[in-house]
Amino acid sequence: MTETKVKYTEEEILEIFKEQHRLCSPLDPEADPWAEITANMSVREWRWANDLLGWKKLSEFLNQEFRVQISQEEWQNVLEPAGTRKLIEICRLLSNYAEKDTYEPKTLFGKPCLKAGVFLTIKKNLKDKGVNVSELRPSSSLTAYMNKYFSPVLEEITLTGTKLIDKIETRRKKRGFWNAINIFDLDRYETLTGEIKTFRDLTEKIIEEKIKTGHNNGYK
């Protein structure tokens, strides 16, 4: 499989932040799901809207998420002072470094297969972010992996730059009074991702959206 890399634009980074807020803020009681994510909002407003960490931890997280190695000095220049720095400055910095995946087909049985190329790229990216992918198959449940590795899986979904999931919800798996109040049981809830139930569904949706937006590299 050949992977071609191109850099994100400022506008694409902003759309990723908007999509992450749309999907995640309703799940976090400390976030503001009604906030409007705009290029000219302050860094402080953006952090409050998403319930984000202070600038040092946030810079480490953004480096990991976008697979970049931006220095803390560069990050501090765009993240602080949070009341006057703008979100567009973060987008601009990331656009100078961050590369997006443009999926190439993998040859299977002598024929190019774009689905295989997309799936294997996702699998590689998740592995690079510390996810155990030894059992990951196209038929694997997306919910199961989001329950265990929510952040890296969500990153891969949103870093495509497309809207793949209509809504993310959580549902309590275990019934009864004790299970309702036992906050130490991290397995009480499951993540619901609508019609995108497996990595095969996710792969097909990525291809569908890329074709729609004209970024399918000529493969159908």
C-alpha cells in the first residue's frame, strides 16, 4: 500500500475542531454543547466549550492527536494568553505541520482494493497511538473499540475531515440500582454510533464521503 501525505489547510483543521465539539460536547457535563466553534473565538472560549486541559497538557494532546512534534515554545505562543489568542492561530500552526491521509488502494488478488487501503491505514494509525489492534478486523465492532479506546478512535474518525457519524450516545449496559450508582464500574456504559457499527461500515462511509467531496484518488 502506498500512502501519500498532504497537509491540512487552516479551514480543514477548524472543521475537525467543530466536528469534535459536535460529537463530544454532549457527552461531557463540563463542556458546552451549545457553544459555536469559530475561527475568531478565543482559546479560552474554545477550551471552555470542550472542557479542555491547560496549555501544556493540551499541547501534548494535540501533538499526539495530529501526529506532529511541535515545540512547547511554538504552542505557548498560540495558546497563551488564552483570553486573547484565537482558535485560528492554533489551526494555522497545525496546518504548517499536520499531514492527512489520502488513502491508496491495496492490491488484493491482483486487483486494487480501496477498502483494504482505507482499513489498513486506520489500523496502522490506531496502532501508532497505542491501541491494541492484534484482533482488529473489518468486522470488528466500532462500539467495542470506542468503549476501550474512545479518544484515539474518535481522532481517526474526525481526522478524515468528513462527517461520518450523525451522533454519539452512551447507554447503560447494566440494569439495577447498584449498577446505576456504582460509578467505579467503568464497564457500565456502551458507546452507540448509529448506523456505523463495524470498521467495515466506517471504511465504506469514509470512501463514500471522499467520493462525494472529490477526494477519492480516482477509485470507486
